[in-house]
Amino acid sequence: VSALSRRLAAQRVVICAGAGGVGKTTVSAAVALGLAAEGRRVALVTIDPARRLAEALGLGRLDNDPRPVNRAPIATAGLAVKGELWAMMLDAQRTFDELIARLTPDPWTREEILHNRVYQHLTGAVTGSHEYAAIAKLFELARRPDFDVLVLDTPPSRNALDFLHAPERLGGLLEGRALRVLLAPTGYGARAAGLVVAALRRITGAGLLEDLAAFLGLFGGILDGLRTRSADVKRLLSESSTGFLIVTSPEPAPVQEAIFLARELDRAGLHRCGTIVNRAHPGAAHAAVLEVVARLEPALGRELAAKVAEAHEEVQRLAERDAVALERLELALSDELPICLADRARDLHDVADLVELQREVFGDGLADVSRVAARQS
Ligand SMILES: Nc1ncnc2c1ncn2[C@@H]1O[C@H](COP(=O)(O)OP(=O)(O)OP(=O)(O)O)[C@@H](O)[C@H]1O
Ligand SMILES: [Mg+2]
């Protein structure tokens, strides 16, 4: 059993978090696949996956609910799935609409809210609302008996921590303090409402104030429900069966963000279940490669051999950079060893790619190779 399998064995919720573009969506799919292969019933919630990855997972339809992933291509790629793999693509607006529908028993009020322009713009445009939608969906799925484990991808945000604070931020927003300022837009609170105002400026035409007043009136009725929900979500996030899997690339900025995120999770008393360094460059034994290049020279000619040597130098430089970042990460996360995944030098998007990545994730990755590079530099 791999180190990651052991750490994920007791998890009911795995949240993949990290800087933008590091591979959260790809890694979360590989993790979900691996857990399903081990025999668990897994629901993967992805956010805005690349089109080809979505197709590979059969996520063509936007129905905001998990669907079974076709097993045939997975089996063809050589992986037996003992459990079940379900996947969905999160639709933030629909998740909000569902939440409103659940919290509003009266169908007239529900329709009024859903058709209110202020509501529609707020949920679409305000920072944190996608993060909140992801958590709301997670909460809903966690209450269903159909799945043993939920793997959640997180949205690209400027700051990985946005995700953690989303419930509070959105809670504050929906309580309408900022909105009320809009109705009397002078004085102290007006500046604080800047973000909301910016979102609402996009509503053109007459009747904004009427819509706003209607929204506040309608929404007042479900605030208690939202507050309770927010508290429930916080509880779910802090349960020991909920774990955060930190994903990063070996570049300095994402590594810095990963270290920061780990500290923030620790401080908040939330559980970390692992760290993945994606797109790492394993170093090769330098001397050995130079020897091979020298031996190839007669066959390649001097010019081509020099190019090969140059390309190797470049890879070696990346490997050394990765080794330095990895060392920093290991030092900061003294309690666990990050798992390194190789840079494929091409996009990963079909089932065979995911199966391959899954093998690396659950085979403890390239950790040893990278450490070889670290020792050499
Ligand atoms: N190990 C890898 N080797 C090569 N390419 C990779 C690897 N991992 C991910 N990629 C590619 O990098 C790109 C970004 O990956 P992905 O969408 O998973 O990142 P993300 O963290 O979810 O991004 P965002 O923050 O925008 O949501 C994709 O095109 C993906 O195919
Ligand atoms: Mg993504």
C-alpha cells in the first residue's frame, strides 16, 4: 500500500487546493481514479476542466450532479476499477439556485429570488462565490449515502486561501450589509461596498434600486437558513475525515503559496492529508549523460551532439531548481514527504494519461529521483 493510500484511507472528503494552474484539476482526477481503483465509491467534483479532460471523463453534460464515468477506456488503459467512479463539473450558478430552492419553501419567493437581477449578478460576479458554491455542493454530496469519498477540485483563485474563507466572506455579503450601503450610498461603509457596487454596475437600465430593495426583502427570510448552513459547512471542513491535499508545481511562487497554505490550515486546525509537487523534473546523473552524449558524437556529428548536451543542461537546471524548491517544502512540512509527479512536457487529457498519472500518485511518485538530483547539486 502506498503512502498516499494509507493517508487517504480514513478520508471521506479530499480537497485538492493550491495555486492557479499547478494541476489541481488533473491531480484531483488522478486521485479520484486511484481511490476508485482501490475499491471505494468515489465522487469527483471538478471545476472548469480542460475540454478534452472533461470529454475523457464523460463530463459533456452540465447537469451539476455526479454521473458514472465510463469504465471501458479505463480498463483498456490497463486499470481495474474495483469500486465506483462518479464525476461532475461544478456549475456555480446552479449550485446557488439549488441552495436557494432548498432554503425557500415558498415557490413564489423562490422564483422571485432566482429571477432577481441583483441575485443573478451577485452570484456570478463576486469573489468567493465560486468557492462557496464548491463547498455547498460538497456539503450536499457528503450527506448522501451513495459515496464513500468525495474528491473536490478547487477553483483557480489569486490566493489559495480564498477557498477557506469563502463561507465567511459570502455569508457577510449575503447578510446584506454591503447591499444596504448601496441604498444609502454615502459615508463610511460606501467604500467597503466597492466590490459589490462594481458587480452591480453591470446591471443596466431602470429599476436597479427596486430590484435591490426586493432582493433584500426576499433574502432576509432565508438568512437564518444560510447562517446555519455556513456553520454546518465549517464543521464539515474541520472534521478529521476531511483532508486537504496541497498541490503545487516546483516553481518558487507556488511553493511559497503551498507552504503558506499548509501553515494556514494548521493554524485553522484543519487536516492536511498530503502534498503533491506536480510537473517536477527528475534530474539524471549528470556525468553519465555527458558520457552518453560524448559517445553519440560520432553518430550525431558535433553540432547535433552539442545541441543534445545543451538540452540536457537545460533539463539539469530545471531539476536543480526543483530540488531546491523541494528542499524548502520538505523543511517547511517537516511532518510529511511531498510526492513528486513528473512533468510530461505535453498536456494530459485522455484516460490513458490519467491512468499513468494515477500510477505515479499512488506509487509514491518520483520522490527518490528528485532527491538524487538534490544530492548531486
Ligand atoms: N504532470 C504534468 N505534465 C504535463 N502537463 C500537465 C501535468 N499536470 C497538469 N498538466 C497540464 O497543465 C495544465 C493545467 O492543469 P490543470 O488544469 O489541472 O491545473 P489547475 O491547477 O486546475 O489550473 P486552474 O488553477 O486554472 O484551475 C493542463 O493543460 C494540464 O494538462
Ligand atoms: Mg482547475
